[in-house]
Amino acid sequence: WGAATDAVTAQTSLQYRLVKATTSAAVDSIAEVDAVTGGDILQDYTANDITQNVTGLTHSTAYFFAVVVRDAAGNKSLYTPANQ
């Protein structure tokens, strides 16, 4: 995913959370992405990290990946979930 921008927080200080699910409905809001637990969290609010290698996926299974970005004030924004 591409780096986000913010009017106050430096781009390198923005934090990203990446999760996976097997349905888009499970990750189509910030609250749903924040509710993901366990092995479906691929990256948990890490600053300035906008790439992740994903392993351990099951063949012939659709996955939806969602990213939430958080600024220094705690404001969050959801990237459009992607289906792979």
C-alpha cells in the first residue's frame, strides 16, 4: 500500500495496521479491523512500514487485506480492503 499523509503528523511517524480476513464484510470498517486478533493481524500499528510479506495462506482461498493508518493524535483512516 502507499504511504499516507497527514497535516500534522510526519509521514514517517504514521502507524499502519494490516490484517487479513476471508470476507470483505469482516474488514470493511475501522472498528472491524481493530477487532481482528491473533494470526489474522499481519502488522500491528507500526510506524513507517508500508510493505509486508504474507506467508501461510491456504491455496484456493480468497483473502481480503485491510490497512488502517493512525496519526499521532489517534485519528484513524481505512484504506479500501483489497481482495487477493
